Amino acid sequence: MALPLDTFADGGWYWFDLVAGRGELVLDSADWLAGERLAGADAPRRGTVTVGITTFNRPAYCTALLTQLGEAEELRDLVDEVVVVDQGTKAVRADEQFPTAATALGSRVRVMEQPNLGGSGGFARAMMETLDAGVSDHVLLLDDDVVCEPEGIARAVAFADHARTPTVVGGHMFSMYERSVLHAWAERVLPWQFRWSPAAATRHDHDLSTSNLRSTPWLHRRSAADYNGWWMCLVPTTVLRDVGLSLPVFIKWDDAEFGLRAREAGYPTVSLPGAAVWHVPWTDKDDSVDWQAYFHARNRFVAALLHSPFEHGGRMVRESLAIQLKHLVAMQYSAADLREQALLDVLAGPGRLHEQLPTKLGEVRARRAGFDDAQVVADPRELAPVRPGRPRKRDQRAEQPRDGAGRLLAAVRGVARQAMPVPESARQAPDREVASADAGWWTLSGLDSALVSTTDGTGVSWHRRDRRHVIAAARRSTAVHRRLLREWPRLAAEYRAALPDLVGVDAWRKTLDQPLPDDAVR
């Protein structure tokens, strides 16, 4: 029976329910078929795919994924090759389970070792190798620590084959820790704020065990995605040849920028129902306050300079300054410093992005190491014991203020506190312990000294208020943001003119062909 597809302008699903009566119910077989085959029309040529996996020091996760891909019968004729780009110091080849994975994939697996160039460098390698081989119609980008559903890969390839326009096909992200929780369905970049957001009429962290597909109306709508995360994303090689490879930014915003670039060239992104992976959700980590704060800030501004439709980037410069001040009043001085350096590097122009790709991480880590809040110790007993300060009439609020008035009041109090002298007792010992879940700016801005646990629970760091540092850093940050706003039109023109070279195969080949250092994985 052929089911019509002409009533799905706004999206929708076909599925079937099996309801057992008093006797035994057995599903003998079921097939997922594309529309033309059902209608008896000529189907397009069946495409094939190269899977590109970037890995860094997760050999057990990576070999488990390779084994899963190799054992999937439905991928036997679809996957031409699996290219593993190993950038770590714990070699995938050395994992005890790698021989099993290699046997499952046979000649279809190739491990390439290179210096740590981040996700953008690893996935650019996979893109370039796919183009050089000239065999596959698509490249599928996968994180190394996902659990995939092989049938979802087959569906993504089939959808791309049938698309009238070359289309980037993405998969959803389910939570690795709560398997029924749909963490990300479809993603967009809000143009005025230029930040990530769920696509319109969708939401993050929807638990299908409490509200299934039938009872969740928003899941039945067609969602317009600007990009798809590279936890699972299929890109036709025709798109790569036209728009280029990844932006050389190490990590963060490379996937979003690529989606925006593809869209501007006429290639949409579809977040495809029925294609997904299980992955650790980003809500389980706060990488905006560690060394990654640099890449968050720099790469967001680079992407906005390339793609923002507004002359001065919309609201993002003002929003960035607010973020900077939040870090300062929360005693997160290392994050504030890295963000300031990131914006100075943005102002320096696009010329050194490729050159700095192998070295920037080391520079960022070294810079951050000079701040107290970046010194993490596993045992709090290595630090001075907590000595509570003057008794408070009310405890500092741990939960985020719910309305604008509450946030404004918390901000005013936090800023006013920075003008007050720091008690000597706060310099000598922390006066409070703060769990990572409670370590919002609204909490930390009301303290002078605190032990703050890390998001992953591996240790604590001592945050100490430094009045002189805050005043100097706030002045510098204000000046940098004013300069960004003033020079935005010139910078946008400069970055956009440089983009074809930055993402071109020739520039990437030169960067990727640098020899491995002596202490790198071989």
C-alpha cells in the first residue's frame, strides 16, 4: 500500500502501532522505504558515504563506535570508508578492542594520526580525504563518543539521495544518560543576538517517556534548522566543493558557521526525524568558564562577522560586554581574561587563524594557569579551611532570579560589592563552599571568597575577590567592546573577503600536511 506524501507541507509522521490481543503478536518484518520506490517511480541513484570520526583520548568510546558501524548489515553497501582522525596521546590503535573493530570493518577503516587541531581540524581532514578519494557522494561527521543507530545513518543517506537540492542532513541528539530524553531536535542561530537556540516551536530536553510522539504536537511540525551539530551531520560532497571545508577555529561554532555558509549558498540543513545519536548533553558541563571560554567568544564573533545580517552585529556586542561583567563580579577572572584576549584576536583580523590552529590551545591554557580560579585541586584539604565570615540575615540566593527585576537587583548588588574593600579574612580563607550547580553569577557576586566545585566533580577552585583587578579589567573590556562596535563594518568586510581562502582545500592541505611533532601520536 502506497501512502501519500502530498499532505505534509508543515511536517508530520507516518508510523504504525501494534496492539496485541489475547493471542501472541509477532512482528515478522518491516521496511523503511523512500517515496519513489513506494510509488513505482524511478528512484535516484543510491549514494554512498564516508564516515569521518574525530577522536581525542577516547579510544574505548571510539573503538566501540567503530565496532557498531562494522557490524551493521544495513551499512555494508552504504559506507565506503570510515576515516578516524586520531589527535590524542592515547592511540585508538592501541586500545585492546581495536582489533575487533578493525575486523568488523575490514579494509573500510583508516586511522590517520595528526596533531591536535580540534574538531574543526579533525573534521576538515575527513572532508578533505573524502574529496581526495572521489568515491563517496557524502561525508558523515560523527563524534567519537556517541552511540549511534545505524538505521539512522541509512535514512540520512537515503534522504540526501532523494533531496531535489543538495541538502545537509543532520541527526538529533538524545541524552547518553537518560536515553528517552531528546536533548536537541533542531538548531538555529538567533540573528539579533547571534547565539545558539532551539529552532522555533521546538525545545531542548523533551522526555519521550513522559510525553510520546503521539502526544507531543510540536514534534509533528517541520522544523527549520540553520545548522546541525557535528555529533551527527551528513554533508554532500557537492556542497563541500562549492562552499569549502570547516572554518579553522579549533572548536566551537565550526558546525554552526558551516550551516550558515551552506544556507547562504543555497544548501539547506534538515534535522531528519528518525536519525539520531546518543551523546553526553552539553548541560552536564559548563565549558564557558574553563579554557574553552576563549573559543566560545572568539569563534562566535568570527561567525557573526561572517554572517550577521546587521551592520554592527545586532545585540551581541552589548550582550558580550554583559557576559564579561558577569564573569568579573563572579570572581571568574580567568574566563574574563580569556574572553578579552579572544576579542583582541578577533580585532587583529583573519590572517592568522590557520597559523594559530596548532598552537592556540597551548597559549590559552598557559594564560589561564595564572589565575586562582583556574587552580583546581582534587582534595579541598589542600586549601585553607572554610571560615565563615560575618553572619548574614539572609542566605545568598542559589537559584537564578526568575524575572528581569530580580536579575537587575542582583546585578546592581554584585556591581556595588566590587567597590567595597575585600576583608582580610577573605584573603586568608574561603568563607563558603559553593556547589557547581549553584555557582551562578547571582550567587558568586555576593561573596568575597569561595570554594567552587567543578562541573564534572573532579575538584574545587578557590575564587577570591580582587577589587583592583575587577576595576582594571572592566575598563579594558569596555574599551575593547567599544572598539568592536566601531570597527564592525570594516572587520566584517575583511573576514568575508578572506573566507574562501580560510575554508579552501589548499589552505587546509597546507595546515594538515605539517609534520607530526616528536611527542605526538603516531
